Amino acid sequence: ETRVGRSFGCISQPLEGMTSGMARVLAAVVLLAVLLPVSSLFEDQVGVNDFIVKNIGGITASVFHPDTQKRRVLVGTEVGAVASLDVKTGELLWRQMLGGEERVDVLRLLGNQVATLSGGGRRLSLWDERSGSLLWDRMMGSVPEGGSMAAAGADVAFLPDQNNDSIDDIAVLHGSDVSLVSGDSGEVLWTVAAAKGDVVFSTLVANDGMAQSSITVVGASPTGTLVQITTLAGLDGSEIKSPGVVSRVSGAAREFCTEHTVLSAGAMACLGKGTSSTVSLLDLKSGAAHTFNAGDVAGSAAAGNVKASLPARGGGISSLALVFEAKKLATLSEVKKEGEVWRASFRHEVPFSPDHRLVASQDKNGVELWTVAGAEEIVDEEAYGEPEGLLKVFLVPVTPGSSPQKFSITSYSRRLNGQVVDVQPCPYVRKDGTHGLRALVVTATKAAVMVQQEFVSWHNDGALAEVVAASFVDIPVLPPAHDEMFQRTGGNPFTQLVRRLAADVTDLVQAPVQLGKRLQAKGTERRERLKWDSEGVSLRHDMEGDRFGFKKVAVALTAPGMLYGIHTATGQIIWRRNLADTMTPSVEGIKLFVTRETSAPASFGMLEVLVLGRNTENDLGMLWWINPLTGLQTGKQQLKQRCLHATLMPIVLEEHTKVVMLVLERAQREDETDEQYEERKHGDFEVRVIPDLMEAHRMMEKRIKSIFFYLVDRNGLTGFTVSAKKPDPKVIIGEDGELEYFRDEIGSNQYDNMQEGDDVREFWAHEAWSVVFPEGEDVVGIAPHSAEESIKAAGRVLGNRAVLLKYINVNLVAIATETSGGAG
């Protein structure tokens, strides 16, 4: 929060040589000159939120409210958030957080109640859909030995009232057990251990149209040789006549159910293993089966290696999708019961690739539609801001004589959002009878993108719920300003005062004109692009700095590899960057360093942050250089080793660049075996300075005796010192006859892109001490001092909030440990 304050000064005595009248006139001018609005921060404002951004994380479950007039979508996320968002604007209507950041596995909506199953199926919670209030929650069991309950099945279904309290009850599949829970109080009415053999349950089906309400639980063995279909009475959980365990299906291979899905019409579809795949449709009541070759419903695709795509749960879907990977096609079939068995009839085929997602839904008339969504990248070098992209979506009705509709959303950015991970469609019927597209697209960068027709309605950055590092950068101020004019060297104090007063009087005279222009242009002002802005962010946001340092850019790095620039005055995201690209499609953010927080006049606005990440495909370190004002990537490097530690050093080079120290595993030599490398790499570690310049090497060597760091293990800490030495290069003759210098350590990063020189040094880390905690006592948290924080015990908090923390001893570190298996 920034307030307008007033400050003033006065001349207590006339200057020597002035008459009292002249002094009074001068005092009046001074008073008017300094009575201009200024930004200030009072002591009681310290710690007060300037803005709050509530994040939800990556979406794992979602459902649109069936009443389209309410315009709401309910979501559950990876970080344990349960939230309701406005379909049109993306506004967060309410959000609740589960304890311990439990992942929401299942989310179901019935009327005004939302049921969630989280923590691998352990916690069942019931929420009020309108307000988000928690009605009750209950633990459903412990995690089975050797894994999570999610691996053993988790599902929820609403069942009509069974205990005469006039409120629908909730059937819960948790692991191998099925329970019925009172919708009113959360009391467990009954629990049945239903799984037989090695069957893993996947789905619950509520049978509320029968004379007696019941629950059908469906699953299969990991090998695909067994299927279990068991129906339980809703009243007491007793088993009702049902197919039970099915071990063989006529016409199918022994492994007849490697993949399966449950169709709402009352059938189970199983996909058999083999190059000539079979599809078996089993009736949930009688167990009657019909088996056919996948090629019978393949359309123009040839039978072969087929993969089934599961229909969306809870949408009343009775159609079946098959994916033919070799042909890059998906086929959709309508499933109907003929006599005692279920049969499938081919309806449509659509283009499909591994990057596409295939999900089913229904419109308000009960027409089943399949949504096929996939993203592509379009590079537009002339476009400012976010790169252009393309999201292709097909809406395919599963009815005879219908035709697919194609939508191309050009405002979707493939580069920023990554691949489509999931899509939750909510198609609607337009006035002309065609289907309109509305869908929530979940991306690889944890973003939630709402698309309608051929436009992006809104975008939610779920990755911001997983921030691993953040720092502030001042928005630069254009020189010169009055403070600089007043503080110029040279001239006597009276001359400086006159210069300052002249500038303030000019401002005072022009104030009414400037104020009139601002009031006239309010709401319609057009920003001018600042000179340092290469990406156009200043056209969309206020990027003019202030003297007091209130306007900043908060740079936030997230675990999914997304980097954000957030304006501290508004809380708006001014730029976002996906660190992953075509060459490194999957990265993880680790640390962030502000390596250039100010710049020389010649390079005004050229600030810099260094981002350390990890390539998740090979576990090697990666570096990115980013301008924090615009999000422009100015450099990138793939390291040849795994990075163990990184810290900002108290070393500043020319152009105000700070040095970062990296601790790397030793690289493997070309002439050594894996066993030899494993033995050698646990010795001294390689230390590298960024930027890898001779000036940095020289200044690093001067401080080498005062550099210490430590690494944290599962049950202890190890401290290291750092040494420097001049390398002894290996001299060989190149193909051109010239001498070439190589390090003995092949594959090292230390001298990439460097010239030879007297100041070049080799840096190594050596173990100096270690602390090992007793067996069973593990490190769960650590709170060290950050090298980027000011170490002062100031009597007051500075206006730019540069000093907020105090330290007793900067060399102390707080460690939290947890003892397992002991008392307490």
C-alpha cells in the first residue's frame, strides 16, 4: 500500500545580507515548492500486503456446473486446493486448501455438494458448492505398505439416502475397500473388503435406478488376465448377484483386459494385448461378453497396435474411442445393447497424435461428443509479448450422420504452455443448432486455459503455487532528476539550493497543466514504449520507475520451469517465460539469482537474472540468462555435470555484474569406466564461477580463503573449503599444426568459451568437516542465511524495504530433523 504524504521545511533565520521581506518571500517559495505529493512509507505500513494473488496449482480434477447460468467450474489441484472459478472471467470465487498439500485425486458434484478424495484416497471431504465451506472430512484408511492408495484405486459416487436422514450418501473406493459414508455427518455406515486376488479396482458405479440402490465396483489385475465386477447393496454392503471374477472371455486372448473403461450404459470395455488387438464388451449385470477385433471399428485405419482412450467419468458416456498410433488416427464407436450382449458401431475417425488428448462429454440434450485437442507452435518474429501459438480442437458427435467441427485457437501459446495434458470440455448448443466449444485445457506448465469458440477467455497460472525462488528488481528511473541536480558536486551550497528551487518552481508552475492532462486522459491514456523495452511490456504495464523504489518487478521461479515477472504495484503478471523448449522439453526450476540489478547509462535497462535449473531427462544442470524487466532470454547453457550447490558471491564485476559460484560433480573421463568414475566422483568437487571471465577468476582467488559452503544429505551436513590453482594444460598439436591447450579433466565446464591467460584459475572444493545425525534421524528442513539479504540490525526499516531481517550470527543455520521409529 502506497500513501501520499507531505513533507516541508522552513528557513528559521534570514540568510545573511537579506531583508526580512525577501526572506519571507523566499520561504514562501520554498514552502510551495516542496508541498508536492510524494510517496512515503510509514512504520505501521511495514508488513501490510500490497496485493494478494491466490494460486491454485496444477489441476488434477475438474467439473463444470451443469447449470450453465451459474457459469462455474470446480477444480481440485496437485497442491491440495479445491476452488470454484468463474467460467467467463476466470475469477476465483472461492478457494480452500487441504492440509499438507494433499493432491486432489477425485472430485464429484451433486446438487450443492462437492465431494473430494485426496491424499491417495485417504481423505474424503464434503464441501458446500456455493460458498466453499467445509461441511466435514474423514480419513478413510492408511496407506498400504509399499505404495500409495492411489495405485490401488480411488473413486467416489453419490448414492440416494440409505440411513433415512434425507441426505444423499457417498460411496467411496479406497484401495481394495468400499465404504458408504453418511452425507450428513461423515459417519462410515459400512466398509467391505471387496477385492479378490490381485485385482486393482478403478471405478465405482452407483445403480440408483434399480428397485434397491446398489454400488458396482470394477477392476482388473495388473496382468490383464482377471476382471472383477462386484455389486454391493447400498443398505449394508452385502454382495448382490453379479459377474464376480471373470478369468476368461470367449474369442479373446488370455491377457484380454490390459486396459479397461466403464461405459455408463452398463458395460465394461476391455482391450486385449497383442498386435491383433481385441475389444471385449462385458455386461455389468450378467457378465455376458462380446469380443471383436479392433479392426472391425477401425474405419480407414488398419488393425494393429491399438490403444484405448478412456471416456470421461461422470458424463454419462456410453461410446468408445480407440487410438491407432501407426496411422495417427482415433476412431469413435457407438455402443448399444443387442439382446444380452453389447456391440460397437463405427461412427467417426479424427486425426490423433501422442500430443493430443481425447475426452468425452455430453451437451444439455444428452448428445455425446468427443473432444480432440492438441497444440502447435507458430513463430511470429514481429509479434510483441507472448509468442503466437495454435490450439486445434475437434468436436465430434457420436451420432449417425453427424460431422466433426474444427476450431483453431490462434491466441493459445504452445511455447509458453507446453503440451496439452488434459482437457475438460463443456460443449453447448448454439442457436443455429451447431455445437459451440467451451473447454478447460490443462497444460504441461500447470496452466489452466479456458477456450470458447476460437478464443482464449482467460488463463490461470497454476505453476505460481510451486514457487521455489523469488527476488525483486527495481524498475529503473530515467535520469536526470531533481535529487541528482541538487547533489551535483561543484558549486557552493547556495548555488545548489537555487538550482533545486528553480527546478521545483518549474514543476509547481507546470503542475496544473500536467494534472489537467492526466484527468482528461484518465482511462484512455496510451503508453509509449520505453527505449530499453525490446518486448513491448511497457505498452501494457506501467514500467516507469519511481524515486522511492516502490515499483518493482518480482521475478518468481517455479518448480515446473515457468518464470514470471510480477508488477509489485498491481500484482499483474507482466511477462512469463517457459524455460523448456524443443531441445529440452522438460526442465525443473531450482534457483534464481539477480546478477545485475542496476546498469550503466550506456546500457540502461539491461538488467539480468541467472536461473539455475535441471534437465529432467538427463539430470544435468542448466543455466538461463533473463532480462527481469522484459522476460527476454539473453543466454542459455546446458552444463555437462549435475549441479550440487549454487550461491551468489560478494563479487561485483564491471557493468555491475555479480558472480555466482556453482559446485558441480566431477565429469567422467572418456578413458575411465563407470565403476572408476563412481569411485572418483565422490572426492573433490569442481567449482565454477559465472560469468566465466578472467576478471571473475582473479577476484575469486583473492577471496578464496574466506569461502566456505556445506551440502545437506538425508541425515547430515558436510562442509567444504575452496582452493584455486593455475591449471597445467595438456599441450597437443592440432590438425592445423598449432598448439592446442586442453584440460586433463575431459568434459569440464570451467573453461568453455575462455581464452588462455595468466588470471585463469582452476577451482576445487574439498571436504573440511561433517555432521552425521544418528540412524533414523532425518533432516526435514533447513533455514540458512541468504547471501542476497542485507545483514543489518537497522534502527528503522528503510523506505525501499531493503532491510527487513536481523541476524544474531550470519554463520548460524537452523536445522529441523525428524526421528522415525522412536518414541515421540
